[in-house]
Amino acid sequence: MTSEADADLPKGRGTSQKGYQTRTERHMLSNTGDRKTLTASEARSRLSPDEIVQVTFLLRMRSDRGLSEVEAQELKEISFKVLTDRDPAELLEDACKPESSAGEHRMHLDALGISEEELTELKRVKKSSQMGSVTRRELLHIELCKQKLIDHCFTENWKFIKQLFDFEETTMVPKHLGVHGTEIAVPEICLAEYGKDFASDVFNIIYNGILREAIDLYAILASLKRRTVLVDPEDVHAVFSWWIDFRIFVIKSFEVEDQFILPWVTRRVNVSKTVMQQTCRNLRRSRIAFKLLKVSNTEEFEGRMHPGEVINRFHSAWENVFLDLKSYFQDTHRILVPMVARAYQATDKTKLEKEIFNYLKGSDEADLVAGLWVRWMTSAQRKSYRKGLVGNIFNLRASQDFKNLEAKFSHREHIRIPEMIIKKEALLED
């Protein structure tokens, strides 16, 4: 999911706000003043090999599934290094030097992206530091100015950064990609809202988790297509390693739905035979489970045919699963969610989630399931969900159980495989 820091970036123009730069502004932003003539090779020379791989990875992941707040910040910082080849602290230091004219002072503000008041405060803090007395608030102000400088530079030059790294701008329509001659249509996958309607949240915590994994899977398949060299056996092994965990996650999630959520719904709602026939839940879940197995069975071709053809077969089998999943989720929202809304309250949902968590934490795959259920959430949503599970702040056992699952999940190779495949693509193109 896309972070707030990354969601609504203004389009950069590759020039300063006034469309020109003075000597002062060029001096402050060093090579940024010459960015029109900065080549991709020169830009790359300012980065380490690891940073080149990382910035390419972040640009592509920004398009494929959005960036977290941490990833968005990392992209901004690497971009700043490419454009200026200087440390933000040095530029702030320059800004605090006496200006020769009012125009030069204005250029400092334009180049830094900070206000008159913030620059005045920055100069005052510098004088305080020279006297050896800087408060914590003053140090925070310096960090704020650094961040505004990085944000401003990135906002003004976003398009230029994409051009430097030859990153193709994506559109909102499905992208048609191919792995060795086979077309792959990457659908636009939107996660349902969470936190505003408790009735739909009961189901969305599971369904959004599955859809978020589907986004990663399409990112993997798209990355394999984009390569200029053939897919190799190592890639195929990584895909099936990722798939094993995903299949377990889906089956375990449906098990929870079957054993806890649906009985909970029918406890207060008289679900008619007609409704059950409309949803055909048991039959449809069995069909999805069978199709998941068919995807797994494509692994038998590994070593018997070209790795690219194995991926083609894998993708073809997966598309059948994805269509059934989407239809299943849509019918749940259409039929069962209104029933829950009429019969239950938000407090009932919290009790249900506690029951599920207590059951889940005893299973071998508890960290995988719980981790993927909350991975797509914002920090506020995750905090709210955790608070509902833990309840009273003094419930140390429940709090520790949640932390243990989080810690175990963070070491799972599953969450690193998409990044590994996309980074490999960047290395091969470099």
C-alpha cells in the first residue's frame, strides 16, 4: 500500500519554481543546477552499486504496489544524493551564511523549500550551537529543515529522476506484459476500505491480505517479463517457494472463515437455503483449493522444460484462481456483509477477532497468517487492530503473543522474495 508521503507528489518540472536559477541557487544545490545535462552514467557514478539497485527497485515497486513510508523516504534520500552529490546539512550550513542581497536571500528560500520564518530560526539555532547551547527543540528544527529540503528537491525533480534511470511511466490501465511470448495482463487490484465499516472489516482483514499478496505475485511475474535475459531455474525455485507460503495462507484463512466467521454470522442471522445456494461457499472454496493445487502442480515441470515456460504455465493456472477469488469476495460483500451489519455491533467483531487470534496463535503457521493479515494495513489501522486483540494495556500475555508473532514473521523469506526477484532484474540490466 502507498504511504501518505508518497501518494500525492506534485509533478516535478526539472527546473526551479521560477523556471531559472541564479549563481547562488546553483551553488547551493551544486550539480542540481546542471541537471538538464546530467546523464544517467553521471548520476549512477554518484551512487554505490547497492544504491543503484535499490533506487531502481524502489522506482519499480512504487509503480507495482506503492511504497511504504520508509521506502518512500529512502527513495527521496537517494534521489537527493543523485541530484546534489552533497549532504543536506552542508546546504543548510550554506543557507545560514550572510547573503549579499535580498535576491540572494530569496534564492536560498526557493532552493531549500523552506519559509522565511524557518530560515530565520535556522540561523538562530546555528548561533546557539556556536555558543554550545542547543536545545532538543532546536535540534528537531534542524532535522525538520533537512527533511523539507529533501522533500522539496524530490518534488521538483521527480520526472527527471525517472528519466535518469530510464523508468517507464505507468498508466492506470492494465499493462500487457509477456514472459517469452506469452501475454500477461496485470489487473488493477484495489484493497477494500478498512476501519470505517465493522461489518465489512470482518471479511476484509482476510480478503485484503490475499489481494495484497496477489499484488506481489503480479509484481514478480511482471519483473520476470521485463528482463532482457531469460528466466533461470533459480527464479522458478523462488517463485514456488513464495507460492507454498501463499497457498498455506489462503487455505488457513478460509479455514478460519469456515470455523469462526460463518458460524458467527449464522448465530444471529437466519441464512436461508437460497442464500447459501447463491454463495455456494463450501463448493466454491473447495474449487479454489483445487485450483490452488493445480498451480502448485506446475512445479513438476521444473527441470523438464525451459524455466520461462514453467512460469508461463504457473501464470496461466494462477489466473483461474484469481478470477474465482475475486468473484467469491464480491459475493461476500454483496450478500453476507449487510446481514452482519443488521445483526451485530462493532464490539461483537472485536470479540470474534479475539477468539480467532487465540485459536490461531497455537498453530504452526500463526505468524504467516497473522502477519499477512495485517501487512497491508497502515500503522494506525494496525495499531487499532492490535489494541482490539490485546484489550487492556495490562494484558501483557496477549501483547507478548502478538509481538512474538510479528518477530517470527519478520524473518520469513516469503516477504523478501518479490524484492529479491526485482532487485535481480535491476542488477541484470545494469
